[in-house]
Amino acid sequence: MSVGTSSAPGAREVRRQSASRSGDPAELGFDPDDLPDGLVVADEHGHVICFNAAAERITAVRAGDALGQRLEKALPLEDLEGRRWWQLTDPYGGLAIRRRQPERNLLLPGGREVLVSARYVRTEPTGTVRRVVVSLRDTEARRRTERSHAELIATVAHELRSPLTSVKGFTATLLAKWERFTDDQKRLMLETVDADADRVTRLIAELLDISRIDSGRLEVRRQPVDIGAAVGRHMQAYVAAGQPADRFLLRLEQPLPALWADPDKIDQVLSNLIENAVRHGEGTVTIDITATASPREGEDTGTSVTVSDEGPGIPEESMNRVFTRFWRGSKRGGTGLGLYIVKGIVEAHGGTITVGRAPGAGAQFRFTLPVAAPAFLA
């Protein structure tokens, strides 16, 4: 086997031929370079015969330099205590009953962490090792996930502390000094406790929603939804709470296709978007409901809802972060989880959501849902 300074296309061809000879993924009809994880294969003599593109990216070692080298030289791994990994595990000379090395964190030269697992291929149950197949995964994605989870826990814990402190303080005060307060004072404290309990309930609901969205387990129970009536209920609630009726403008295009969606979750989307427009926007809040092309392939029509305000809008540089966790923007309160959940709900319906500038320079959110009618109505 030729070893050394082969060009990139040549190295790719060597990887393909080597993988085919070793009975690895190429025999299944695809190139090892198509794999998202790093793949390194060593033959029965411990020489590297396959080093795919992902392995190059993760290790910063060229395939042409690795192919033909001893495994421990091409992939000089150490454990977190500084011990040489291949000397420690001895894949060719260890116990004959071993089949694999479970995934664990190891260090590349320079201290970069990488997740490594290995498989020992034997032609007989206790025969000699014919191939050592090593899988490499970058730890950066896992680190980002862990940081995100840590931020979520810290944010929710911080948001829970305030209402729970209030609940504890008022209930303890009432229990200790009930006779000293007037009925009006008692009512005020109990109303505060009730409002804080609602806030805790909302935070827990948000946390559960995020868990379901991240795990792909957000259930959508489709029913016929009158989207115009749903928007109307939210507008009436704001007017009843003291907002002027002329602050809201509903423009409803007719006819609209029959929409099948989860009514509770669509209410959650509308509540978040309209609340953002009322709280953080200015002027008239305009809601446009129109028929549009379906975002789902194979369907002709969908329903689009656009919520616009006349406030300062969202800075251009922030628009790509609006639907990420913890985005609050300037002068925005709350947990910063609402729009992340909105996006998850819309996408669970097979829809899309975008943010941009309204004609009056305010913020404009637009989500589009497929009709998603049941098969028996088709």
C-alpha cells in the first residue's frame, strides 16, 4: 500500500478501496466519507486501511498521512489521566473474548476531547483480531447541548425562586398573624399567592413543552379549528382586560380552507404572538389570516396567520436568534422560552414560522400551517 503525500482525490479513493476490502460500509453501497462520524479501520497487523473524511476533520490528520501507519501512531489517543490508550487497551493482544470498547472521552494531541468507541472484528469467537473499527465523534455538539440544558435549569430555577418566595412569605405571614389583618389585606395577599401559583404553573408547562419538543415527543391532536374565532377570543380578552378595542385589527380573507390542528396548541401560539405585540410593540396590532400555499409537500393549500405591530421592531442582527432559547431582546422580560416553544409547536404541525419587519416598521411574525385534513375527508 502506498503511504505518504497522496492528493485529496487519491486519498478519498484509497479510503474507498480500503473500506471495500475490509468489508466495511462501502459494501453496503455508500462511501465511508458519507458517514457523519469519524471512521478509522486497522487491519490484522494494526495498520490503518480506512480513514474517512469525518476522521480527518475531527483529528486534523490527513488521510494520506494516516493510511498505512500503525493505529497508535495515526491516532495517538490518551485517556484523561494521560495514559496511552492503545497500550492500555491492547486490542490485538488482550483477552480473546473482547468484542468492543464502549464509548468514552479521550484526548487527541493538543488536549482536544473526542468520543471514541471501538469494535474488534474476529473471524472466530475467540480468534485473532482481523479488524479494529474505531468510531470518532466530536464532543462540541454534546458540550453545546449540555450548556443549553444548564442554562435552561439555571433560568427556570431563577424564575421559580421569585414566585415561590412570595408564596412562602405570604402564607407564613397569614398563618402566623391571621387575626391582625383586615379582610381586604387578606384578600390582596391571597390574590398575590394565586397569581404567583399561576406563574409557577406556566413555567412548569413551558419546561414540559421544551422537553417534548427537544425529544420529538410533542403530540398534536388534530381537530377542526376556526382560526378566525380563535384570534377573536384573544382580542376580546385583551379588550376585557382594559386594552382599547381600536388597538386591534383583524383582517380575515374568505374563503379559508378548513384547518385541522391542535386547538390548544394553536391557542398557545396565538397567545404568545399577540401578547408579544401588545406588550413590546406599539400602535395597532394587526392580525391577517389568509389562504396560502401549503408548506407541506403534496398539499395545495394552507392557512397563514400574520401578527404585526407598529413598534420599534426587532434589530436585523437579532432576527436569526428570535426563535432560540432565552432570546429576550432589549427591555424584554420573561424566560425567553416562548418563541422557542411557538416554533416547536408550529413545526410539529408541519408548518413554518418567520419573523421580519412589518410595513409600519414594527415586528411581524408569520406562521403557516398545512390544512392536514384527515384521509377520510380527502
